[in-house]
Amino acid sequence: CLTTLYGFNSLELLSAEACRPFDSERDGISIGEAAAFALLERPAGALPAEAVLLTGYGESSDAHHMSSPHPDGHGARLAMAAALQRAGLSPAEIGYINLHGTATPSNDAAEGNAVRALFGSRTPASSTKGASGHTLGAAGGLEAVICAIALQDGLLPGSPGTRHADPAIGLDYVIAPRSAALRHVLSNSFGFGGTNASLVFSRGDACRP
């Protein structure tokens, strides 16, 4: 859609190359296209170990600026904290964070501030937009599917395109994928106007009484 491309280009947010989320030399987003589908059902009876459950959600709207996030990530932190509260989890119980990670300098820095304030710097995190581009309205659904695969396969997704994680952000940023026994993961999706949403997904064997 040329309207979308011209719009982001007018904001000077497009990179001339494939985007590099959380890279020290990141310079903008890549537009992608995708579709994702998830069927939500109330659990009934015993859950298989590899079942994926939506266990928490959080949303906020800080309305800091039409196209820029609050530099300290206040709204993002509220959304993540609300998702953890609904899931009944502490930050230490999240094994992986799928970052919104658009690869713009201000967005990644603000999200990094929010994550670090809530989780510290030890929770593995990455943005998968280096593989898909920013798929706009499909991004949250696409990355929810990636989180489900990560839980089922025991995988920390890498960050294609990222060469050197920005040390100023100070996260445990996963560049190359690696194996990990995951029980709970969190996924962030943020939008214009300070709209923030976070989801917590959990394995079935992490939710048994």
C-alpha cells in the first residue's frame, strides 16, 4: 500500500536496508506483510504439556505523542506489569520477551528502558522483525505465533539482521537463536498514540495445579 509506505517515509522512519532491531547502528523500520490466526478456547480437562495458554494481558495508553513513545517507556511498563499481574507471575518467571523492537532509535531505546525497569537486564529478549519486517496490524498476531512456537520447541528466537546489540540499552539481547526450556514468555506490541499491549503465554505443564 503506497499510502503506508509514503506515510512512514514522510516520518523518516524507513531504513534503506533490512531493519536491525536493537542494533547500535539501527536506523529505521522495514515494512512487511503477514497474516496470523489464533483460535482461543477455554481449557477443558487435562492439558497436554505442550499446550499454549494465554495467561495474561495488559494494555495502556500513555498518549505521550502521536508517533513517538515516552522516552522512559512508562506506558509500555504499565502494559507489561498488568499482563504479569493477570497471569499471577513475577518478572523473574518470564523466560523470554518478544520485544516490539521496530529498529527505530527512539522506540527501541524507550522499550529497553521499560523492560529494564521491570525485569532488569537478565531476561533473554529479542525482536523478530528483522525476519518479517514490521507487519503493522498483523505484527501482534504474528509474534504471538512465534511465542507459541518458542514455548513448544524450547527456543529463544534470534534477531536476524542485528549485528551488534546496543550496549546503551543493556538487555540480554538474543542475536542468534538458542535452546531454552521455556515455561512463560511475554510479547509486546506498541502503536502510534502511545497505545501499548503485552501478552503472557504459558506452557500447559507450567499451569498444572
